[in-house]
Amino acid sequence: MSRKLFIKGTLLLTVTGLLSRLIGFFYRIFLSHTIGAHGLGIFQLVLPLQMLVMSVCASGIQTAISRLTASETASEHSGRAGDYFAAGTAFSVGVSCLFAWFLYTYADFWAVRILREPQTAALIQLLSFSIPLSTFHACVNSYYFGKKQAGFPSGTQLLEQIFRVGGCYLLYLITISQGRTVTPLIAVGANLIGESAAAFLSLFTVSMHFRKTHYTFLHIKKAGQILKNLFRISVPLTLNKILLTILSSAEVIMIPSRLRMSGLSSRNALSIYGVFTGMALPLILFPATITNSAAVMLLPSITELQTLGYQKRIQYVIGQIFRYCLLLGGFCMIFFLFLGDFLGVFLFHSETAGVYIRTMSYICPFLYLNTTLTSVLNGLGRSGICLMHSIISICIRVSFVLFAIPQFGIRGYLYGILCSELILTVLHIRALSEKYFPYRHSDRNGL
């Protein structure tokens, strides 16, 4: 991929991502005022479950489609790229439908036995309908990312967010007009509306694309070999993602119960959890739109450079990533450190949110850098290394959840996040240091 195409794709994703996050940011403020911190806490409890199901249905296939599409496109085998997309999407959506049925049918089990919050049962049932839609949308995005065409994924991201927020406001007006209590169901319903819009647009666009290129799924050759190639990449990634999601979900589920052990009531524990995950954390992650956009474009780009044998260019790219991510992270750290209290009160009317924002400011340099370094390692085919590093990082956070939260409250978890992100940065740099650090200024070929 040329430097110009990479920068164009990254800027496009960044602009739409910032708009989407800006809309989502005010959406969070709206939710905090309508369903409250307690409602936000309940809503946030079901999101790890969605992440777990999506990790099984789509995470590995997504990366496999993107990498194989990039490789086949670089080798000028566009028809083969279509075969990988068709086979991977059909398999992924089929699995997602099975999991959606399972979630809907056994919602009470997940709510009571796993999440330990009976109020989430209705949310889980409504959430299940969005799983196949999210899976299909994700596969289509991966195909376009593999072809280095960021326009469609960025457009659907913005469209999805607009429909989500608009749908939530419409559901809110309907609920109020009927004289009913506003509950977290409006947030889950809004997610379903957003995913429906994105899936419909994805189906229409990819159909027009294949009609224009005269590609048809009926002419797929060697389907067994195609699936084998997809599974060779996706199965390890899926297992990795499942393990990481289970650990992350266990971490998230344990937080309210450990907060209760610190002396908080059940309602206050959920409220504190809602303030942290629904107010402070989204604000800290807001600037990560830039690094997330670069990470998405990096994976197929690094794969292409590795396929073509351009090791020095990879070395140069990593050096530039390291420099600019630290620069962005340092600026954001200073910004949130000095303005965190003000932002918490001004945006959320919560002094507690301000304290959390200020405390979490220190993770910015490591958090933003880790996003891109993880993408580089995956692009180089070193998913196993990423898994080990991520497991170590999550285990550190879980340890703080188990032992620090009962003693220090939610601050114990904040310290755990800082420690885990710092160690993850060190591990990623060490994995790349022998071959790719430091980069040489003599190689200025860029991407």
C-alpha cells in the first residue's frame, strides 16, 4: 500500500470515527441523564456477553478475510478474494444465528447464573437479534479493509451511530408518551436499530460491488481449500479472542461484587461501575479513534509488506507509529490530568467521573500505543505472541479486581489498568525489538 493511500484511509476512518465517537459521546451523556448511572451499569453488564459471542462468530474470520483479501489483491487475484469473503461470511453468519437462538432461549440462565443480575434477562433477549446483523456487517467491513477501501466501512460506522442515537431518542419519546419508566432496554433497542441499518447498507453495497465486477458466489472453486485457509488463520485467532473475552468478561462481572466487598451497597456498586464504564472510560478512549483507525489500516498493510518482503519498510513504519502514538498519548495525558475534574462536572454533572478521568489519564500513552502495536503483530502473523501478552495483561487486571478493589474501591481497578497497559507495552516492544527496533532513518520509503 502506498503512503498516500494509507494516510487517506487513516484520515477517512479518523474523521468519521471522531464524528461517530462525538455523537456517541453525547449519546452517553443522554443515557446518563435518562436511565441514570444504575441503568448504565446494568446496560454495561450485557456488553461483555455480546463481545464473547462476537468473538466466537466473527473475530477470527474478520481478520482472516482481511488478511487473505489483502494477500490475494496484492497478487492480483480479485476473484479469489471474493471467494474468501463469501465462504467466510456464510460460515460466520450461520454460526451467529445459532448463538443468537441460544442467547434468546436461555437468557434467564445467562442473567441469573452468569451475570448475576436478573434485570439483564430482557436485555439479553433483545441483544440476541443484533448478533447476526453485527456479524455480517463486520465481515463486509473486513473485505473492504483488505482491499484498502476505507470509505465504505467509515460510512457505515457513521450511519450506524446516527441510527443508534436517533433510534434511542425515538424509543425514549415513545416510552415517555406512554407513561412508562425509561429502562436500559432503550439502549439495547437502539443498538439493534443501528446494526439493522448498517447490515442493510452492507448487503446492498457488497451486492452492487460484486455485480459490477461480475463475480458470483456460484463459481467458487475448491471450497474446501478456501475454508481450510480461512480456518488456518481464524481458528487460532478465534480461540485467542474467546479466551481473552472470557477473562475480560469475568473481570467485568466481578467488579460490582468486589465493589460490594469494599462496603458499597448493591445499587451504589452498579452506579459506580456505570460512572466508570459509561462516562469516564468513553472519554479517555475518545482520542483512540486516531490510533484505532491507523490500526485497522495497518493490519492489511503490514501483511502486504511482509508478503512482498519489504522488511525495512516495516521497520520504518513501526518507528513512525511509536513516535506519533507516544506524542498523542502524552498530549492527552496532560489534557485529561489537568482538565479531568472540570470535564466530569461539565459533561456528566459528576465529580466522581472527574476523579476517574484524572486518574486514568496516565494510561493514555500506553493504551494508544498498544492498539497499533497489536495490529502490527497480527499483521506479521504473530497472533500467538499477542495472545500471551494479552493474557498476562488481563491476568494483572483480574488480580487487581480480586485483591485491590475490596481494599481501595474502584481506584484499585484503575491502578490495575495502568499497570497492565504499561506491562503490555513493554512486552509488545520486546517482541518487535530484535527485528524492527530501532528503525533506521536511512529508509524513508514509508508505506
